[in-house]
Amino acid sequence: MQNTTGEFNKGKAIDQAVSAIEKQFGKGAIMRLGKDGKDAEGVEVISTGALSLDIALGVGGIPRGRIIEIYGPESSGKTTLTLHVVAEAQRKGGVAAFVDAEHALDTSYAKRIGVNLEELLVSQPDTGEQALEIVDMLVRSGAVDVVVVDSVAALTPKAEIEGEMGDAHVGLQARLMSQALRKLTATVSRSNCTVIFINQIRMKIGVMFGNPETTTGGNALKFYSSVRLDIRRIASIKASEEEVIGNRTRVKVVKNKVAAPFRQAEFDVMFGKGISRTGDVLDLAVNKEIVSKSGTWFSYKDERLGQGRENAKDYLAERPELLNKIEQEVLTAHGIKRNGVEAEAKVEAAAASKATAAAAKEAAGAKRNGVGGASSKS
């Protein structure tokens, strides 16, 4: 398009092209990132339940509207971590779904972690195709905040289930995952739903040099994932010489598209309880000198928290307000501001004012009834 001087007017031509694209494909098909796009610094997140991992992720949690892969050896804490994410999403008023392809979800353990079982959507599919179709339908609904698939290794293709034992099915699962992820990736972003795939580890045969470990389901998930977490058990936590009460766990951020990768986090996973929030906050606060340690004593400003790590943890567990205050100071010290914290505070304040108004209304009603009763007696 040319202006009065005969020169090509790029701005007008772009505006016309954008208008034509939006007319044909709908509003939002193309946009100017600075004007209409999402704020890159304000990434919406769901906390993992482990403060050290939230910090290692660089944005304060797992990003929303993305595909996440969590993998590691057996009994390393993969399902525990995802259940904490589910609990955190529910705590903020979100809807969570759990696709249990392994048919091994421990509901009593999930409840102890903090998952609201009454609100949790659970599916135990028969085939891999059915599982991924369910995930696709949940994501397309636009009403689900987080979907967990446990696990990729258990997503068995229909042809394999209907076949005989010993039949060769080369690349069936990899093709299934590749097709599903091609369909999912755009709808996941549009619906702002986080899809977490739990994966298992296998060994490559004949690898002499380098890491022989690989994950199941082909390479597609590695490419489509915005965040990949490698979770490992590194030590046992003992109450006595013989009694083991938990595991020390290390998570490495192998891939991260929303912040710097290759950071690590360490935290305690206690048997029957899940991730120890108090222990995690205490360790990080000591590292940042928010909590001072003198000998075996832990202190926050002028307040003594206790002698020994376990006593300090118990002290913080009994005082949630103090724990929240220290946690916020740790986040500030690391330069992380969780998106949605102010909104959450507003929701809580609105709920409190609503409850106060309801109580006042009830009291006024009771007063009117009392007055009416007195006048009828007279």
C-alpha cells in the first residue's frame, strides 16, 4: 500500500493483514505481543509444595498453560510431588484431575498430603488412547487447572492390549505420544491448563560412555515439555539407628523454558506425610540468614525457634503465621514474587467480609425475631 508520496506504508498494510486474519480465523489468531500478549515476567504458576523447588524453577512454581514432565527411579517421590501440586491448585480454588493409568493411586496418602478427594477428578483408563483422549477432553473444557498423567510408561496402546504376549509392537507408544502431544500443545496454552506427565526410567542397551538412562514414550515429550524435572532419592532420614521415617530428595530442573535451567532443589519427603514444608523453609531461611543458627539453636530475630532442627520444625509447624512470614521473606530474598498472591489475598479478604456480612445479617434476623416475640407476648 502506497501513501500520497508513492511510498509503501508498512503500518497500514500490517493493520489490514491482521484485520483480514482475525476476520477469517477469529480474534486472537494473531496479536502484537507487547500490546495484547501475556506479561513475560508475570508467569502464572502453581506452587509445587516445596519452596526450594519453587525457587529452583525461577518463577515460584510450575507454569500454567504448559506441559511438564517429572521423571525418576522407582519410589523417588514423583507421585508425591504431583499430589502436592494438585493440593496447591485446589487450595487456590482450582480444579484438578488425576489420570491414574497405573491404577495405583493411594487415596488415603493423597488426603494426608492435603488433596480434597471430593473435588478431585479421577480416571483409571483401560488403554493409552482412552487416557490421552480423556486428557484432551479435560483440557478442551477450559475448566480444569491441572491434569496429572501417572504414568507415561503405563499408557499401553490398544493394539498391544489386544495382542498376544510376546508380540512385537515397535514404536507404538512413541507414535501415540507424538500424536497426542501435537493435539494437546495448542489447547493446553489456550485453556491455561497445566498437564503433568509422570515418567519412568529405562536403560539403553550397549551404552559404554555417557548416561545410559532414558525415559519411556519416545522423544516427543522431551520436546513439547516446557519444564522437565529429574527427581532422585539421595539419602534416608532416620529417627533411630533402624527406623527410617523419610527420604532426602533432590530435584534437578533439566529443562526450563520460563527461567534458567539446571538449578537444583533438596527437601525432605516424610513417609505418610509428604514434603516437609517446615524443614524446607527452615533450611532456606538459614541459608539466607533470615533465621540465625548459633550452635544447635535456631532463632528468628529475637524469637527462639528451638534447639535442634526437628524442634525448630515442630515450633514452626505449631505457628503457621510465623512460617508464612518467614516463607515470604525467603521468596523476597530470592527475588521471586508469585503471580496471583495479591489476587489470592483479595479473595480471602472478600470471603472474610462475606462471612462477616452473613453473621451480621443472621444477628439482625435473630434480633427481629426476638422483638416480634416480645410484642406478641405483650
